[in-house]
Amino acid sequence: MAMATTTPTSGKRTFRHGIHPPERKGLAADAVIEVLPTPARVKIPLLQHIGAPCSARTKPRQEVALGETIGQADAFVSAPVHASITGTTAMPSAVTIPNGRHMQAIPIKAADAQELAGKALLKDILGGDWPTSGLSQHSPEAIVEAVRAAGLVGLGGAGFPTHVKLRRNDDKPIDTVLVNGCECEPYLTADYRMMVEAPGPVVSGAMLAAHACGARNVVIAVEDNKPLAIDTLGKAAKGTDVGIVELRTKYPQGGEKQTVQAALGRTIPGGGLPLDVGVVVVNVGTAASIARAVLRGKPLTHRVVTVTGHGIVKPRNVLAPIGVTYGELIDFAGGLKDGAARIIAGGPMMGFTIGSRDYPVTKGTSGITVLTEDDVAKARETHCVRCGRCVDACPMNLVPSRLALASRNKQWDIAKRYHAFSCVECGCCAYVCPASIPLVQLIRLGKAQMPREEKKA
Amino acid sequence: MAENTNTPESDTQAAAPQTHVAPGPHLSDRKLSTRRMMVDVIIGLLPVTVAAVIMFRRYALLQLAVAIGGCLAAEALFACMRKRRPTLGDCSAIVTGMILALSLPWNTPVYVGLIAAFIAIGIGKMVFGGVGYNLFNPAMVGRAFVMLAFAGAVGAPAYVEAGDVGELRDKMPWLESLGAMPAQYAEAPDGGADTVSAATPMTAKKMKDAGEEGGFLTKFKNLAVGNTIGSLGEVSAIACLLGGLYLCLRRTASWEIPAGAIGAVVILGGIGNLMDPSSGWTVLDDLAGGALLFGAFFIVTDPVTSPLTPKGKLIFGVLFGALVMLLRGYSNYPEGVMFAVLMVNAIAPLLNRWTVPKPLGGPAPIPVK
């Protein structure tokens, strides 16, 4: 594989510790993005991001068109939501999203006539020309406003409103936009397909983001297990200043602390953000959506979702409207196989299992992974023998076994001494633990309980 | 963790498979298990065990059988007393038994070996709550007990008196052909074979340092290959290195510990060497003699009783090496591995506390809720 345009960066192309879980991306890596036929109804949650929820802007039984704003963001750290199909709204009702939160959602019943569906929708979202020159005609303020109005949030899963990251901040100037194409979660291929099939909007979006926040460098970081994506991005970025950096495949390289470390050699301070070291990190899907929002004025109504796993009949990458249920996507991928054991929102390392097929797809849904009994089989938990494998695996350089024990025994002073709040919950420790202790689950519990207990005392 | 079972609610697929809700990560590395680690230690101990069996033949086999059998029986008995399912399957009792056997002299009486095994498992491990909870290396607890309580049978005198040259020749006539009779491994430039006692290399050195009759230094070649008498496992330096490197490569033993221990011995032994260059005892003899390598690779590397953090492990190894040198040089015992192990075990929790690693980018502030 010929090396694409590679920007010299000071990163070592990798980070300390981490693990190598089985990748299993082959299941869906070659499945071209397909468009989900317009569902009969969608339910669009009013909170799909970190920040304040939106307020409903529509009344029940109101006709809405694809792309119309139906929930408006009243706070600064918030993002509006849009109708992902043309149809009629109903009374807002409560839905549960995979992380367990309950919230209001606006149901939309599909109209018989959809202006965009099938191939036309795919072309509208990913096709066409994506300019890489003359982008400076868009003022930074106009870009930020277009991104805000389009309801863009981080599509990698965290869901932080994108316009907040792109706004210029004189106290913390940004010099680099880092596009995160690592997709280090096993199984998932949505970002990979995006880079292979639609590198144009990714490159344009990255350049627009850099222009908005005043960054001089644009770097796209891709793991070296995706040579085709590196190649296609390199071609799309030809003649631009956008650099592509190939990182050595390791989990959790896609975590922003690790990506910034590996690609740029900069260490984000504990509890800090990439902007503390002059970097804005956006996911490849987000970058593509930035281009679409700014160049075409289109909001975020659809996203690519990988439906995969050995428990799925026909693994696929699907362009799906936000608000469609998990069940419909699973059926589109041929349904569940016998032996399917867990339906996971996201990938197997950090994803949540869902209890119902009726959960809606949100802006942060990167994939649906269905694992079989065989995949999830785990030995019975035994005593910790302090072998230290978790210490060797922890990308944050923590002592997970000690933290987990502190959580189990509610010893908050010990949890603090061992820096429980530096844990990013990537799950490396629990993956390697020879004693099958649910380390990351215990640490998560401790983090949730500790401050509350403190307050009581 | 309890798993909630949920039937997926679906009107489109009536006979969907039942799926579960469980915390992530949903994959785990199944190649790793506690049992697998213990099996690794057993594999790592094989070269030393084979060396011991070549040297001491049926006496070595007897000690191994007694110690391993005793440890397994003790594990089962104490687990029953605690009304727990005996955890014989994790092989940790076998490891304790092997290390215990290899740390005893060839002529240890059977009853002493059995007592050591029961003390090792019972007092060394089970009273703390079983595998993973013990503070001290179980095998060393068992050995320390019989060393002190049955000093005549296994203590320092046993290594000398029971190994009286005539008795050695009577009981193990094959030693002569292995070149393992004290007279054969003694470097005796000024004295003949008759002034040589039947002492182990470390005891003989101690005696020589004290100016006692019968003391001598041992040829380095014998220390390395292992054709000397001594505890079963302390004979062959090469076998220890072989098995030890396997453990480090498998990452079942942390390389930091033996590296620290060997480093400390090299530095301290080197200083001793420079101060007294004519003594004929070099750093290499310090390393290959006694149970230093056996201890550094197989005993102190026990994960349960060593620190968790890389920095802590290195300090732990250095302290172990330094203590061994201190005890060898200044205590009344010819060898100090056992006491050194127990002492560093005692400070392992403190080392953990002192060497909490700094998180990437520094500690995150505690959120205020």
C-alpha cells in the first residue's frame, strides 16, 4: 500500500498500554452503505447530546418535512433536533435510550410521499462534489452558526455539541483540527465505510472546521488496519494541506486522549479537553456532516449505523434516519440468528446492551453489535491474585484492581488516592482480567456513588 | 454481576432469541486465567525440578511428592473447614508445594515436609482468606516455621551435619560421577580434600569467612551447572534462569522484580568485590550461589505478595536483593532468601501506596455534585 500524503507529526503513532481485542471488522467491512427504506414512524428524542435538552417546537398532528427543526436548543451547550422523515407529528412520549436515560421524544408518522428516499437520499447526503478550495469564503461565524443550526453533535458516541468546540476562543487558541478515523471498537465499520465511500465531505468538513476555529493544521488519524481508507482519503486530500497520519492499531486509540497523544504527541491534562493543548477533535462522520451543513445547508437527519456481529444474519452498514428503532435496523440486516445473546448499542467494548428493540437510534449510535452466547461466554469470577495485568493494560496509567476493590468496599479515600476520576471506562482492564472481575463496572459504580456518599456525610 | 434477563419486545419477530442485559466490556480475553498463570509457573519450575531430580533422584521425588500432596490435602481440608468449595483446580496449591519442596534440603524428614505444607497452606494462605488474600508467600511461611521449629532436621546444621561426607557417599553414590561431592566442587588451593566438610557452597563460604575448619569456596562452574549439594531448588543457576526467563516472557512474572534483585546483588556484590579483590568470591558467585536466582524468579515474583505497580515492583526487587546480601554477609545464616522474601512481602502494601502511578496527563479533579 502506497503511503498517502502523510504530515510529519510529533506523535509516536501509538500510545502507552492498551489492548488488542479481536477486530472482527471483516463481517461488515465490505458491505457498502445501504439506505434504510423509510420507516413507518420514527421517535426523535429531544436530548441526544451532552448538555441541555431541546424544547419541542411542533404541536401534535402537525405536518413536518424532512429536515425541519422540531426541537429547538435554548441553551448554549445544546443542539436542535430535526425531522428525519416527512410526516405528521404525534403527542411527545417517553423513550429510553441505550445508556438508560428516559426522555421525551417526538414521534413522526411517515407520509406516503417522501421527497427523498433510496438512492436519491444517499446521493443527497454523501454524493456530489465537495470542494476543497475557496472554503474561506465562509466566515468562521457563519460556519459555527450553520453547524449549530444543523444540530451537529459528536457522532463518535459522546455527543458533545460540535458548534461549541468550533467557536473561537482567544484564551485557548486552536492550531490543529484532528479528524478521528480510528474506529478502534471491534466490529464497527461505519466510519470506515464513510472514509472509503465518501472521503470528499470528510476532507471538506475538516477544512471548514479548521477555518472556523482558526487552526492551521488539519490531520486525519486512521489506524493502519484500514489501508483502503488511508488510500481513498489520501486521494481526496490531494492538493490540500490536509495530512493523513497512520496510527498503529490498538484499542482504545479512538479515545480522544489517546488519539491526540498518538497522532500529535500532546498530552491532554487530567480532566481537561483537547482544546487545552490547542486541538479540536472531530469524528469522521461529524466532519462529513459539517461539510453538508455548511456547503448545502442540510441538518443532521441521518447517520451511518453498522449492524453487525455473529448474531446478525446479514451484517450491513445502513444509512438510517435518526429515531428509527433498533429492531427495524436489525430486521433490515436479516434479523437475529439463533444463539444471539446480547444486542449492544455501539461496539462490544464500551457499548451498552439494550433491553428492548424499541429503543430509538440517536445521533451518537455508531453501530448495533449482536454477540452470541459463545462471544460473551466468560469464566466464573475468582479472587484477584494481583497479577497486575490490568495495570499493564490501562491506557490512563491507573491501578484498576485497586480502584475496583475500593468501589466494592466503598473506601472512597482509597478510590481518590488511586485517581478514580481519571478512568475513561474503556474496559481494557476487564477485558484482560484473568480472574474475570468486572473491574470497569465496579469503577463506574464507585465513580457514580462516591460524591453522593460524600455529600451525605 | 447479576444479569437481568429480558425478552426483547417485538411485534415483528415473535420467536426472537432471548437476549440479555449485562455490563460491558462484552468481550474478554479467554486465554488468560488464574489457572493458566499457575500452570505457567509450574512449567517455569520444570527445569529446576528436573535439575533437582538428576542430582538427588529419589530423595527429590520424595520431597516433591510430600510437599505437593501435603499442600493439596491442606487446601482441601481448610476449604472444608471454611465451608467453601476447595479451589484445587486453580493449581495454586501445586505451585506452593513445588516451591516448598524445592526450598527444602534433600534429607528433610517426611513428617517435617508435611508439617511445612500444612503450615504453608493453612497459616500462610487460608487464614487470610485463600488465594489472593495472603500477605506472605505461603511456601516461605511453611519453610520458616520448620526452619525454626525443627532446626535440627532442616535448619542450618542439617545442611552440614546430615551431609557428612560419608553419609552422602552412602546414600547418593551417584554424586561422585556428577562431580557433586563437596571435595569435587571445592576450590581448595591450599588444603586437600580431607579438610573439606560436606557443606553446601553457602555454608562452606560462611565457615571459611569465620575461619572455621572445613570452610571453602566453591568453583563457579559447579554453582552455574548445579552439581553441588544444597536445597533442591538452589542447585542449578542455569535451570533457574531458563525457567525464569520463560515466566518473564509469558509475563506471568514481572521482569522488574528479578531485574531489581539481580541489579542490587550485582552492585552490592561488586562493591564487596572491589573492597576485597583477593577473596576469590566474585559477583558471579553471589548470583549463582545459594537460592538467589530461584528466589528472584520464582518466589518473590508471586503476584499476590508483590506490589502492583511497575515502579513498586522494581523497588521491591532491589530491596529483596539487598536484603539477601545483607543476610548472607552479616546474619548467622549462610543464606538469606527466605527471610528476605518474608520481609519484603511485609512492605509490599506500603510500596503500593508509595508508588501510585500518575494518570496520563495528571489526576483529573474530583467532580463536585
